Amino acid sequence: MGITSEDVVLIQPAKTPGDHTVVTVNCPDKAGLGCDICRVILEFGLRINRADFSTDGRWCYMVFWVAPYSSSHRVDWESLKNRVYYETPSCLGPYYFGNKSDGPSSSSLYLLKIFCVDRKGLLHDVTKVLTELEFTIQRVKVMTTPDGRVVDLFLITDNLQLLHTKERQDDTCRYLLNVFKDNCIDCEMQVAGPQYETLRAFSSIPEAVAEELFNPDLFEMDSGEQLGEKKEKATITVDNQLSPAHTLLQIECVDQKGLFYDILRTSKECNIGVAYGRFAPSKKGLRNVDLIIQQTNGKKIVDPKHLDILCTRLKHAMLHPLRVIIVSRGPDTELLVANPVELSGKGRPRVFYDVTSALRKSGICIFSAEIGRHSTQDREWEVYRFLLDESREFPLSSPESRSKIVKRVRRTLMGW
């Protein structure tokens, strides 16, 4: 019969507004499991305020104290429970998705075409609805026509794994048409065939732009240049005396959105196992994280060069998990946002949502947008490109306005 979600994932709802909801996971272990679960929590727009987890390499026990980033944000806790359960090794069989074996796999891409009358903030509003419906936007191509209309092409996957059914497709289009009413002219859904492969990537980024966006020494730059307000900090203390088989990392850094996810993602990429982790509550804007780690061979890390590489990668992830710049593209102005792609091939959750939200709140219209991939020598990146319209409040020819836009977008992405 298999292990049920009730045996693996327990969610204790917050008793009063402002309290934390407690998510407990008790299941067999697998490499990178903590990263995978943190990613799901981030996808649902939740902040991890505290966490404790431990594993003996075979079985793990994790507890997360979570809360929405916004008090107005509604969370489908049952869906979160199912998604977390699906990430655990206990559900490698189709235990809770009743229709899973009847259609394409969860990796199947679908093309959603939306034809609308353009208006300010429309792209973010569509993104918000798709996020609420539990779709993941893999790629997007947004084009504004001279007559004031917009064509949005979204390549999406369904977190509920039901999009292969006609009912899910029809319900989605019907819901979008109902929400946007007079603005939405038409909506179509279909399996993304080979003819849409061009949406998976865009033309290469100019060399000068790529050099600025993927500058490996970015985290060495003065923090005032990057944020103007918030002092960045990331310190890592290594202790190899505590245990004969494990290395202790004591981390202190500025609190930010997705911090625990970024730390565990980097550990996973470096092929490091975390035997015990403690993510302490934020104090005065700082987080303390304790990780007891070891290599895949069951030994602690004693090679200074290996430790230096790990600590450098962690500092990169904590100080600059995302890159944000504004450049000129001929007479136009383009905002670029980049984040590392996981080993699994997945990009960071909710980036498109957060960027479009920041631009909408700033009153900046998006003429066109696209998502693609770019490879550097050491890794693959997911890159978001937004061609911006001129704004009265933020004249794009002004260096000061450009700097303000970058700071606002970055602060939204970091949850500050």
C-alpha cells in the first residue's frame, strides 16, 4: 500500500494570526532532500522562520516553522502537504496523484497563449493567477503590438500533474477569461510541440552584458554599491574538532528570502551531506545557521582547499543569490535578472512573480519579457529579460532612476 502522506508530512496550522505554521517531515533520506523541500516551501510564498533537521543517512526528521511573506497571502496547506510528500523518497510510486499514470509526466511542457488588451500591471496579474493555480512558468515570451494589445506565450508545467486532462486545461482558460474579463480577448492551451523550442532560449547575451551580469567577483564589491542601504554580511566559522566524522559550519548572515534554500542548494551542488542543521530565528536582521556536514564518503572535510571552495560557494549564494542589472539595448532599456539553475535543472521559484510585482508597484510598464538559459564556464543560469517602457517617475535615461529600479527589484527578490 505504500506510506501515506499522513505518515510522512504533518502540518500544524497557526493558532492565531501572526503565529507560525509547523511543517514536520519524517521519512527516508535522499541526497538533497532538505533543498528540495525548502524549494517547495519557497514556491508557496512562505518564509522559513526557524528549522531543525537531522539524519543518520537512512532516515531524516525535519521541522520547519513557516509563515506567509504577506498577511494577505492565502496558502493551500493541503496542496503544500501533498507537494512536500511528493518530494520524499516514500512517494516514488503514484500514491496521491490519482491521475498521474494516465497522462504525461510532470516534466511535460504546455503552451498557454493569452491575447489581451494591454494595461499597466497586466503581466504580473497573469503571473499571480498562474502561481495561485500551481503552475510553474518555465519560459515566457511577451510581445506588445502597436495597437495596444499583448500576446503572452507561457511555457508551463503543472505542479498538480493534471494538465494532461481536458478538464484542467478548460478550467484554466475559463478562469483566466473570467478574471480578466474585458481585458482578455482569447486564451488557448496545448502541449508544447517542437515548434516552440525557440521559446526555451533567447539569442545570446552580448559579451559586455554577460561579463557584468555574471561577474565572479561581484560579491567582493562594496555593499553600498549593491544596495545603498542594507549592509551585507556573511561569515563562516569551520570547526573540525567537534566530531571525528563531521565538520561543523557556523554561519552568520543577513536574513533574506530563500536563505535556507540557497544554503542547502549550494551544499547539494558541492556534494556535501548535512547530518544536522539548525536555522535559528532572525535577530536584528541576522540569521545564525549551524550545519554538521560530511563528504559522501562519510568523512569530514579536512582538505583546506576543499573547505575554501565550499565556503566561497556558500558566501556567493548568501551574498548574491540573484544578479540584477539594467543595460541599454540600442535606444531601449533592458532589466536583466539571473539566478543559478539547480543540478535538477530547475530555476529559482517565484523570480518572475517578484520582479513583475516590483515593477508594477513602481509604476513601470513592461514592453516585452522573456526567460531563457545562459551557460558560463562553471554553471548554467536562468536569465529574465524585461524591456521597460519609459516612466515619468523613473526616466530610464537617468542613472539615478536606473539605480533605484535595480534596488527596488533586488529588495523585492530578497524579501527586504
